Amino acid sequence: MDNVLVDFPSGIARLCDEDRQKYEGNIDDCPGIFSLMDPMTDAVESFKELTNHFDTYILSTSPWLNPSGWTHKVEWVHKHCGIDEGTSAYKRLIISHHKNLNRGDFLIDDRTKNGASEFEGEHILFGSPRFPDWKTVMNYLVPLVST
């Protein structure tokens, strides 16, 4: 989710100075930070479009020392992707510190940590020169379903 669907810096910008200083170096441990974040440009629309072509899940890691992060990630998905049955991410959020234990053809992630580099399918490195944004990801993935 972070820096793929969710604009992590937007949450940091909304922290008070005291929290920003207190959690410097471990900013994701700050209680409530995940509730402050906006979607990345084109992320929600792209995710919804991908659900029309693929069996799509949101796979995220949440800080071990910030239990509120787990709750706020679910709430973020509810707010931006829908909470009702039939919406794009309904019961399709997986929180794991071992992304390689999940199976699939593609993993869109901005890092290689938490098992992303060991994922058995293709790792689309979001934010890389090849996939700098959602438009490039969509231009790569959507034509694959029509071939």
C-alpha cells in the first residue's frame, strides 16, 4: 500500500512537529499516521480497473510496533476503495510481513523488503525508472490480458 496506493509523505506532512521529531527514523510507528494519508495519483482508479482484469488483492505490511497501523490501513481501504460487498477491495486486504508467502502472477510494490524480492511471480517495482507511476503500470499490465 505505502507509496504504491497510499501517498506516505502526505501523512508525514500532516503530523504535528512533536510527533515528527519523536518518531524520526521510525515514522511509521507513529500512532494514527496511516489514517492521515492520501491516495497516490491515479492509484485508486487504476486498482479498480485492474480488478476488472485480474484477481486482485492489496498486500501490505504494517509496523509491528504500531498496532493502530493495522486498523488504519483497513479503514483507508474502506474509505478509498469501498466498504460494501462488490466494491473493488471488499475483503481483499492481506497484511503480512512475508509477501513471498502469497501467490500470484504480479506484485506491485515500491520495495524489495518483507519478502517482495522473493515473490514467485513478477515483481513490478513501483517508482522505478521502468514503472515510475500508475500510467506505466497500467500500460504494461492491461494489454497482457488481451493477448
